[in-house]
Amino acid sequence: MHVQVLAKTDQEMRLVVDGLNPQIANSLRQIMMSRLPTLAIETVDFSKNDGVLYDEMLAHRLGLLALKFDTKAFVAKDDCDCEGKGCSGCEIVFVLDKQGPGMVYAKDLKSADKELASVVHPDTPLVELRAGQDLKLQATATIGLGTGHARHQAAHAFYRLYPGVKVSGNISNVDDVISSCSKKALNLTGKPSVTIDCDMCGECVEIAKPAGSLKIEGNTSKFVFIIESISGLTAEQIFLQSLDILKKEAKDFGKQVGKLK
């Protein structure tokens, strides 16, 4: 397998992965989206809430906040030595104490240890308080998987086939075909080629004369991946951890198959 990184930030990564099949590519996408451990607010205890949002609505908003965390500091409750009772190894507490008037933001959540866990997007608005309104709460965050709840989804992950072009015979209206590509991705001068921007819309194929002289096809062993982090993990962490999980599960599957012999 060969990987080419096209663009990368902490929140998003675009890359080309060569040497996969569609089944493995889809498995990798599913792991990136919902099978990576992430930290998210699980429970919220309200001491006071005079705002316009019900406790349940505000708790839901808090649960969907992306939390940056030390991946080595926390484990899932089921795997913790405390046997799910709750301790510093499997959960962390955030507190919020704000008086109106004014907007309450995610940055108003104070972590018990900001070196271990903090809010990714601190300027996310939560609720607006009027004069005389108070909000006081304690929120507990735990490790979980997106398969258990959407608040633990690690990323939005997409892929498409890497585009390719085939020309049969001579195309009589080359200029029209080239200009029909809104992405300016098609080149029919010299060796026919398309850039990675081609989304295989088929517009150029439809107007090419004679019919069937041009084909745009995707390479079923080469994929363009786009990873958008919606959690406290970076896009690079999401990709690398997903590969590790995929390799481990493939190895485990091979062992199980071996027992059938």
C-alpha cells in the first residue's frame, strides 16, 4: 500500500491511498468514523439553570462538544481497573459557573486538568443568559466509540475512486470536450490524462464524438480519501489509528480462519 498526502492540517487531511480494494477502503472509512476511542461528555449534573434551554437540551449540546485529550491518559470504563465505578483513569470532570447577562461559551467549561482534556473549539456558543440568570453545572467526560453514540464519532470520512481516462480512436471535437470540464481537469493534448480534481461527472463523455470515443473510469485499487476530524483527535491520528485497528483485526481474522483447517 502506498500513501500520498495531498494536504494536511490538524482538522483535515486529503490523501491518495494506492493498493486497496473497495471492501478494505470502506472498512477503513467505517473505522475512522465510528470505531476510534474519543472523549465526550457523558453526564451533566445541574446545580442551577435559569436559562432558556432545558437541562436536557443543554446537556445534549455539551455532549456534542469536541474534546481534545491525552490518548494515553484515559481508557474506557469497561477496561479500567475501577471496574466502571469512575476514576481519574477513565473520566474527567468539567465545571461551569456563569452569571448573566451574556453568552455562555464552550471556553467557560473549566477542566479538572486542562493538560489532559480541553475543549477543541472554545468559542462555540452554548446558551445566552439574561440579567439575573445563572448557570452552574458539573459535566463528566468518558471514553467511548461512535458505534455506541454519535457524540463519540471521531471524523467525517469520505473516499472516491482515483480518476483515469481512456481514448478510443480520434475525438473529432476535442476543444468542446476539454472546455466542457468545469474542473479544468481533462487534458487531451499528447497523452490523455485527468487531474485528481476530476469527479467523474461524465459531462465530457456525453459530448465526445464519436460516441464511445472517451471514457472516464475510476481505479478500483486507488482511492482519494478526505478525513475531517470532529473530535479531539487530529486527522493524522485518525488515519494512523484506523490503520492499526484494521491491521489488528485482519490478523485476528486470519488466526480464526486458521483454526478452521
